[in-house]
Amino acid sequence: MSRFNRFGPGGPPAKVTKMSGKEIEYVDYKDVEGLRRSMTPNGKIYGRKRLATNARQQKMVAQAIKRARFMGLLPFTSATL
């Protein structure tokens, strides 16, 4: 096992996906701080390895970020981050 952590000194990122009462996994587009942690300072969405998500979860994260951008909750560019 390598002594280097792929996530950096902060450890693995916080989970963005949540579970509903009926055990359905979802990403809340209104959770701006959680979504902002899954973006670079320039406004790009981090990849699956960086976020430690599977393909389905990554699609949900991307869709939630796009919705939040459209609603004006997140910026499209880094000019206002």
C-alpha cells in the first residue's frame, strides 16, 4: 500500500449524495456548499476518482450542479467564486 493519499491532506471528500426515507439516493441541488466542494476553484466539476463516486452518482452530481447554476445558486465561471 502506498503511503500517499490520492485525496490529498484533507482526506476523502464529503459525500454529496443523500438517502431519502425510501432508500432512494439523490443529490440536492439546493445544497450549495456541498456542491461547491465538488467543483474546482475555476468552476469545473471534479472527476469520479476525485469525488469517489460511481458513474450513476457522478451523473446526479453533474445534473445537480447544472440545475444550481441555472437557478443562479452557483456561478458558471470563477469570476464570482
